[in-house]
Amino acid sequence: MSRVPVQPELIRWARERSGYGVDTLAGRFRKLEEWERGEVQPTLKQLEAFAKATHTPVGFLFLPEPPEERVPIPDFRTVANAHIGHASPDLLDTIYLCQQRQDWYRNFAGSMREPLLDFVGSADLDDDVANTAANMRHALGLDLDERRRLGTWTDALRRFIEQADALGVLVMVSGVVGSNNRRSLDPQEFRGFALADPLAPLIFVNGADTKAAQMFTLAHELAHIWLGESGVSDADIRAIPGRAVERWCNQVAAELLVPLAAIREELNRGVSVRDEMNRLARRFKVSTLVILRRLHDAGRLSRDEFWSAYDGELRRLRAMPKGSGGDFYLTLGARVSKRFARALVVSTMEGRTAYTETFRMLGLKKMATFNELGRSLGVAF
């Protein structure tokens, strides 16, 4: 049986990169520890299976030493204001896939002679937070009175995504890598990222996060687009980031969703924080987490009170049962952006994009699924 001369440190690197312990993989690869010690070498078939299991490009395992992988966009993630140096294969593969989709859409938009989007890069860190948020609200058509008439804040989140999409932003919300439901994304690693571009700005929101957090993440990443700054973020509502870009984006996001002047006008100091939190969440149609942040900003909660209330509310939200996956085609549209999916389906039907490329970018396998997606998007021939 032919063995592959692979460096033991590469086997160990691939396993650690994937976040798996030896025990996790030992059932599938009985000689894994011997591979890592260099006592035994795997066959090519075993190495390919190992690469797939650890989400490692198989070519990496033939290198003389482990490569130094870097996040391909600015990395603003921090824990306790310390920079996170490591990125999982799930995060890296998600960024790479979104970059491929963005490249495709940029070329499509150029071929259709779509105009450059003047809001991308229109803001600066020195700009006033309230004025910037007001400009963003105007561009998005985000009317606070209209939002109040919506049924729930989850309806408001759906409407928020539609407004960003209509403006020209590709908003992709998914809790898995591509269409692989066995590769869940970890909100503790990242909440979202922005890929700024004057023709194809793209925002990815980690759909494995709570719906409550997703609204703030979208607002935060939109602020990145207005700055013209690509980056992967933690976008924590409660944080005061050490980096100026993240601090400014957090401030703009909070002001975009709930203007400080408006909440001060609405604030009733004669009721409990919980009652006031729930009332204002219904009033502004945002999550209770966003309202807690604004109550702190308005001086209603001290920092310690805010942190305590926020942690308690977050535990309550995480304990709530999650809804079903819903309609497959609606879910797919949310995962890849309806704007992107619509353009890709039309281009494919017109013969300008190969079906193989389309199926790869959408994660489809069957022609019938593609045809039904086109019908659901209203672009079927």
C-alpha cells in the first residue's frame, strides 16, 4: 500500500487549525497519533479523507511546513481588547466564498453599466455620529414611524435587510459555511464582516447568532460600508472597542437604529428597567439588547447595571426556542442575498454564466431546485 510522505507537523497543524482534538478524529483515523509523531504515514486516500474532515485544502498537506494563513481582510475582532490572531477554516472559507460572489457581482454590475454607489466611502471617522446615522437612515429609507407600524422587531429586521438590498448592498445572512449544514459558524468567533466596494458592497451576518444581535451587526457593518472600510468584526452591542473604527461603527449603528434624542424624548424614568426595555423595544421595533445599550447611553443605566441587565437578557434570548428553517427558497435568498441570487439566475438563464459556476456559488445540486429558485425570485422565463 502506497504511503504519502507528509510532514507530521502538517498533520498536527491541520487538526489544530480545525479546532478538533485527537480524540474527536481518532475514531475515523485510528493511526492519527502515529501520523502526528511521524511513526506512520497515511495513504493518499486517508490523507484526502483527513483533509476533508479538517476542512483543509489537501495541497497544504504537501507543503514542507505549515503555511501562515491570514484573514484576507482587516481583522477587527478582539477579546477583552486583545486582537484575535487565529481564524478558523469556517471563517476563512466563508470570507473566500463571499469574495468570489462579490467578484462575480462586480463584473455583472459593470456589464450592466450600473452606476457606482456614492454612499460607499462617503463617511469619515471625524464625521459626527448623529449626522452620519441620519444620512444613512435617509439613504436606506429607514423611517422610524414606518418601523413602529411593523408587527415585531423581527419583521423590522427583515425589512432592514430589504432596504439595504434595495440600496445596492448584498446582504448575506447564514449560520453555516456555504450550504453545508454540518459546518455551523460560531458567533463567539465573529458576528459579521463587510467587503466594501463601490459597485458590489457586501455584508455577511452570522446567522447562527441571535436574531437580536443580527440587527445590530447589520447596522454596524453598514457603517463599515459608509466608511469604505472592509473588515471582520465582533460587533458587540455592549462593547466599547479599543479600535477607533469599531468604536465609531458601534456608535453609528446604535444611533442608526435608535436615535439618542428620540429615546430621551420617549424615556419614562418612573417604571422598572425591564418594563421600559420591553416598551421601547416594541416602540422602536428593535431588539431589547439594542434598547438596553441606548438606555445606558441615555444615562438611565450605569455601566454595571447595563452589563448585568444585558447578560441576563442575552441568556433569556438564547434560551428561547428557535424557529424552524422555513421555506427553503426564502432561506436560500437570505443566505446569498436576493439581489445576488436574482442577478445570477438571470445571467445563467441568458447563457452568460455557466450552470456549474452558478450551482457552486449557490450551493445547488439539482436543476429542478435552480428552476424553482428562479420562480420564487420572480425571474423564471
